[in-house]
Amino acid sequence: MKTINIKLVTKESESKVPSDLTKALVAIPGTIALWKDLTPIARRDFVTWIEGAKQPETRKRRIAITCSKLTSGERRPCCY
């Protein structure tokens, strides 16, 4: 009988925060703390939603919405 060793990797991968989102978060006091308080999955959802925009205007609007949602206590980009 052979022994097989299995190593599970449980660390969640963190999405890279786009520079334009970082600038917007820094511009509004307290939003960086709110961003860091989100789970990695929630941050990934916001980043994926923002990066899914095809038009620059849509991307800017989604970044503004993200900041607004964070300051109002919402923790997800949209309803599922």
C-alpha cells in the first residue's frame, strides 16, 4: 500500500486593487478602513465588477458607486 501526502492550501488569493480605485478610496476619509474590513471575496467581487466595465465612463461610475456603497455600509457591489 502506498502513502499519499496531501497538502491543502487554504490562503485566499487577494485581488490586486486597481490604481484608480485606490485613488478614489484614499480621496474619501475612512473608506480605506472600510475596504480593509471587507472579506477578500467581497473585495474581489468589487474589483471584478469594476474591471468588467467596457467603457471608461462605466468604470468611473462603478468606482464612484463602490465608494458610495462602502460609506453607506454596503459590502457587495450589487444584488445577486
